[in-house]
Amino acid sequence: MSDIPILTLMIFIPLIGVLFLLFIKGDTDFVNKTSSRVAMLTSIITFFASILILKNFNYLDAGFQFVEQHDWIVDFVNYKVGIDGISLSFILLTTFITPICILATINSVRDRLREFLITLLLMETMMIGVFCSLDLFIFYLFFEAGLIPMFLIIGIWGGEKRVYSAFKFFLYTLFGSIFMLVAIIYIYIDAGTLDVEKLLNIEINKDYQKYLWLGFFASFAVKTPMWPVHTWLPDAHVEAPTSGSVILAAILLKMAGYGFIRFSLGLFPDASIYFAPFVFILSVIAIIYTSLVALVQNDMKKLIAYSSVAHMGFVTIGIFVFNKQGIEGSIFQMISHGIISSALFLCVGVIYDRMRTREISHYGGVVNSMPKYATLFMIFTLGSLGLPGTSGFIGEILVLIGAFKFNYWVAFFATIGVVLSACYSLWLYKRVIFGEIKNDQIKNLTDLNKREYIILTPLVIMTLVLGFYPGLLLDLISSSAGKVSENMINYMNISTYIK
């Protein structure tokens, strides 16, 4: 496959689908049906392209593979893409989730369906581009361009407060990214290149590393999102349509976690060591505080949104303990959270389509009319709280092991979040699924239909398969995560020796 630009093809296949969608003409029903089929076919082709890459990927090689490079007219812009095991894991998550989102969209979005599908495909291109980029400028373009489709998804197809939530999302994330752009410009002036492979092999000026680290941190912290810049996320989730919430939770939040691993640790090791205690404090606060906030929510989507902030707190802890267990655990946690949070938002969408409300107080006794739905919802709830046998357990236990090896106090406080996670997850499930039927509408609910089975079944399978066979993912990321960890530990030892 060395002669085939497979990464570029995979990145831009969704854009080809967008071009087809733009030229579809006819009445509304014809346009909607044809657009759905074209979008679904495009996303499936992209998924198979990622599987083809996986098949030809060398698990034992910790370096970048399938590298493509093309010089552009402007000297400092260098189109360069490539992947390692870490990149590929997030690409697979993206191409796996996108067809599910498109299928979930077909019946839930009734107005301007073609335009909605166009934004989803544009998002897919931007997200894959982020994980493939080996040039800081190209990374920044993909990273920020993804804001526009999500802004449109929330602002056009969202709920009553969609305009407020869309602008809050856009302003928060754009403001943080301004500082990253300034840092990227300085790196080019200082190092003379934005080539990530070259930058990983040179030492950036230690006198400015802390400032550059903070520039990247300002962007990644908002998008993760870390406390206290997390407040845009619950609003965005509540107002976004179901597919928008799925993409936001499953992929967009993970781009920042990926950025921490690839750039914060890779380019600024000295600053990462210096700021690690700061990250731990923010992460622990996020885990405990947002878990407590989740306990008092009455809106199901808002509860799941706050739980996402808590789960991403485990991710940032795992990244900044620097050992292999922590970094592997953080990546596993991100992939697992992408699958489980997607499923939870889709489950909320299933009953919202029937009841037109997300208020927990309006439910109760759903198991009596929707037993199959209750079973799948239970699996995802148990995965979210980290029950052994689910993917959620593997990520959390690896992070906690890594944190305990680094600092047992960090592990202790993070463990409190595991307990609180069980509290709000089981509380949600109990009030919605069990109890007395207080709403007559519950009695008339129909169980999952064929389309909903097709949507949720792959997510159930992946939740359980990665729980029982975590090696499927760990083998893919082991070499690359081990290289990142080894570089950080060696740097820490050298720094200690110098001091």
C-alpha cells in the first residue's frame, strides 16, 4: 500500500459524499431518502478504508506509518499526514461512530436532513484529519474547522436555547484556541519547522516551554473539557440533537485528549512535568465536583454530560502520570467512553422520540413496556460505572494503577469518583427503568424497533468485547503509548540527575 495515498483518501472520502449530496435534486422525500443512502454509503466506505489500514498496520512499530508529504505554495504550510497506534485507535472510533450517527439521524431529524448529513460528513473529515496530521498548521486547521459544523448542528437543529448554547460552545473553544495559534507561530519562528516528526526529535527552548505548554493547554483544557472551563458542555449536549451529542461526546472531546498526548507530552516534556500537579488538582476537582453535580440533575442528557466531564478527568490523570499503564489507560478510557457515552445519548434519544421529554421525573417503570430497551440501557449504565467485564472497567483500572504508582493520593481521590459514578448511574437507571408507572404514556411505549436495534447492537458488542478482550485495543496502542511513556520517564530521570 506504499504507493496508495490511503490516509488522504480516507480523510477526504466524506467530502466526496458531500459533493454528491449538494447536487441531489427533486422533491423533499426523494432528496431525504437519497441523501440518507449516499451519506450512509460514504461513511461505510470510510469505515472500510480504516479497516484496510488496520489490516496493513504494523503493531510492533512505534513510529509513524503510511506517511504522506506534499509541499504547498506557502513555505511554512506542509501537508504531512501519518499515523501510529494511538492515532489509528481514534480514527477507528471516528469511522465506527459516524455511520451509527447517520442512521440515528434519519428519523430523528425531520427538517433539512440533507444539510444535517452534510455537516456530519464534514465533521468526519475534520476529525480524521486531526488524528492524521503530522504538521502543526494542518492539525490546527482541522482542529478548528471542526467547530463550524458542530456550531451549525447545535445552532440550527438544537433545542429551544440552541443559539445561546451554540455561541457559548463556539466562543469558549475558539478563545482557547487563539493561545494555541500564538504558540504554534512561536514554534515555527524558533524551530523553523512545524513538522511534528522533526519537532519530536528536537528540544524546544526550555525558557519558553512553559508558556508554549500553557498556550496548547488553553485550547485542550476547554475542549476536554476540564474544570472550570467545562460549563459549555452540558448546555451544548442538552440543546444538540441526539447525533450531535454523540459526535460531541464520542469524538470531539477526544481530540483534546489526543492533543495532550501527542503535543503536550511530546513537544513540552519539561513543562508537562512542571504542570503535572496542576493538572491533577483540576482533574480531581472535575471528577468529584461534576459527579456530585450529576447526582442532582433532572435532565438525562445533562446528567450524562456532567458524567463525561468526570470521566475525562480520569483521562487527564492517566496522561500526566507519564507511566505506560496511565497513558494506555487514558487512551482506553477515551475509546471506551466514546462507545458508552454514544450509547447512553442514543438511549436517551430513543425514549425522547417517544415521550418528547428528558426529565427524569416524568419516567418510571419503563421496563414494563420496554424490557429489551431496559436490558441494553443496563449494559451501558454498568459500562459507564466501570463494572468488570465492560470496557469502562479496563480504562479506569489502568488509570488508577498508573496513578497509584505515581502518587497514591491522586489515585485515592480519583477512586472517590468511581464510587460517585456508581451512585449517579444507578440512580438514573432506577428512576427511569424501575419503580411505579406514574405516567400513563409509559404504558403505551413500544419497545426497540429494527433500526434502533441496528444502532445499539454494535455498541453493546464493542462494550463487552473490549471488556473481556482488552488486548484487541491494547495491542494496537501498546508500542506507541510505551514510546511516549519511555520518553517522558527518561526525561524525568535525566532532569532529576541534572538537578
